Amino acid sequence: MLGHNPPPPDEVSVCSREELAKERRINHWVEAWRDEVVVFDRAPHPLVISGVCPHFGGELDFVPQSQKLRCRWHAWEFDAEDGRCLTYPMKGCVKFFKSEWRDGKLVVFRNANP
């Protein structure tokens, strides 16, 4: 059918255990989702988020010392467990993705938790 686009995949393979251990952070653009999946090497399971700051679209980093997420653009901080903003009250929060290790690869699922 002309003009028909297939639905986006429900999951994507992002990286191997070895890649994540070496790089500590993996950025993976998923065109079908129109989102950047960012994986941080954190025990016991990797932290997987949308790399887009809900404040103004900047890039997010994980700060291991404080266990917080921080925007590179404006230094706003977000809770790494629930995504809420710790700097200023706002409705938006960081989007998290569920993931699992499968055959040595990290598989990320499209349906982010709310």
C-alpha cells in the first residue's frame, strides 16, 4: 500500500555488556521512536532514559556521586529513580525505558514508564 508506514518496533537492541562496560554511557538514536535512548552503566541494572531533558531539550548526564540526572545545558537536576525535577517544580519528568539483557545484548522497550 502506497504511503503506508509499518508501526515502530516495540524493542531495540542497543549495546552489548562489553560495550557498556567500556564506554559507561551509550547514546542510541531510534529513528522510529523519534527519541534518543541513553544507557548508563549502573549497578545492578543499567539506567535507561530518554536523553532529552524535559525542561528545554538539553542532553542529560547521570552523576554517580549524587545518583541524579543533570542537564548539560542548564544544570537542572532530576531524580534518577522517578524522573521528577529537583531544581524547580515542573510537570514534566525524565522518561525511563524498561530493558533486559538478552543473549548478551541490552534490549530496550518502546513503552516508557510514565
